[in-house]
Amino acid sequence: MIKKLIMINSANFNYLEVDLQKDLFFLGDNGSGKTTAIRAVHYLFSGDVRNLGIPSDKDGFKEYYFKYANSYMIFVFEDFFIFMYKAGGEIVKIFSKQKFDISRVINQESILNELSDIRRYAKEPNLHKTVRSLNEYREIIYGNNKKFLDFKFTHIKNSETFLGLFNEIFNIDKSIIDAKSIKRAIQTTLDYEKRVIDFNHEDYLQKIYGFKNEYKFFREFEKQKQTIDDAYEIKESLLCQEDKIIELKEFILYRASLEREELSKMGQLSIEIEKKLTKTKELYKRSGKILEKCAKSFREKRDSLILEIKEVERLQREVLTRCTFRE
């Protein structure tokens, strides 16, 4: 049973959490996001960006709901969740068999974790599945993929017929609000199913002959089954490698941003050091000139003192000479 819808940086919401375990009644002004939230639930059951009732003059579902690199939608169920994000222009869905923990998406400081960390969290359990194609998604949610029955919403063999009725009723821009309209939608769907099972004998024979020829081709094709299986495994391996490359690219871009920031700081520090070095050189030159002046002054004073000492000595000799003469 589905429990809640979480939208992060999606459409016109920074963060939206809707409890889907009970009956809901949306009330709000035009443009407040009522239709946006309902259309997100519609997409959960359809998986197709078409037939969602989006007017042609507005952005498509992928462009509007996943406009940023960190735009996410999360559908939380009882014992699993589906994490959706956009990569390479397509919506990627990761089914994860575990109880949902919002703290693995938004940390205690209310900061959104990196996409690579969220993907790693979604792929932690043994049972998880990354889905890119519409058919594979519908096969899982409507119980036609036996390998992933843990993720089924309900079992519907002919999902196309069901979705035809579902889209008729759930289309936001063509809302069915009365019994007559609902009856007409059901009748339209039933007529479609009747056309599907109408039997035309001539056409049937032609198809039998065509099938005979196709069967011969299939027998030849069957001989290449191992090659096809190997190719499928290679494809899965390449997709895993693509995810790793995307994660590595994000890490490189992150490191590059840090390096650019560090380089900018070092450049600023270099400029400051250069300024200090210039000032030091100027101070050194001024100090040299002062020292030179001091040395010159010292020499002059020394020479003056020497002359004075010589004069004193001369006077002393002269005095001694006079004293000796008197005696």
C-alpha cells in the first residue's frame, strides 16, 4: 500500500510531502500546486509522460517535474520505495526493497545529499531494480514480471485496457465528475477491448501463414539465443558502467570545483605575499641607506676623535716638555 509522495526541487515545490494513506481533499488558490501533486500520482500509475493532461503550451512532464539536476520524486510504500530522477534526458526509476529513511536523502542539517549518495542508498538491499523503459516499469508495477513481484501495485494482465480507462478518469484537464461521464469512459474502454478481441477469419488465416514464416525465422533466431543473452548481459553491464561513469563524472566535477576554489585562494595568497615582498624590499633599501648614513657618520666621528686624541697627545707632550724645562 502506498504511504506518501515526496517531491524535492520538483515542479514549483522545494519540498512537498503528501500522505496518501487516507482520503485527500486538495484546496488552494490557482497555481498553488493542487494539479501538480495529483498529476505526479497519475504518473506513478501510468509511467508515461504522455496522456497526463498537460496543455501543449506548457512545459512537458520531464521538463517541469525534473527541471534541475537535483529534482527528485519519491513514492514510499509499506516495505519499499521508488526513487525517480532524470539522467540523459530520461526519467530513471530505482525500485528499492527497504523501509524508506528520509535522513538518507536529506541530512540532519536539512542539506540535500548528493545524487550519487542517494542512488547508493537505494541500491543497498539485495532486491533493487533500476528501470528506464516504460514497458519494463509497467510489467513490474502490474505484476507481470515474476522476478520483481515484491514491487507490484496490483495484478493486471491487460494493463493497456486498464490504463485507457484510468487516463480517461484521471485526466486533470478532462476531469470526470458525474456518473454519466464515468459510464461513457468505461464504455469507451470496453469498446476498445471488444475491438481487440473481434475475430476475422480471413485475417486470422493470413496471420497463421505469416506466423508460419515467422516461426521458421524464430527457429533460426532461437539458435542465437545464447548470443542474445550474452548481449543482454553486456547491455546490463554497460548500463552499470554508465551509472559508475555518471557518479565518477559528478565526483570529478565536485573535485574540480574544490580545486578551482583552492587555486583562487592560492592566487589571492600569492598576490598578498608579492605585496609583502615588495614592501620588504623597499624597507630593505631604506634600511641600507640608513645604515650607510650611520656608517659614514660613524667614520666621520671616528676620524674627528682620532684628530682630537692626537691633539690631546700633542698638548700633553708640550706640557711635559715645558715642565721638564722648568725643572
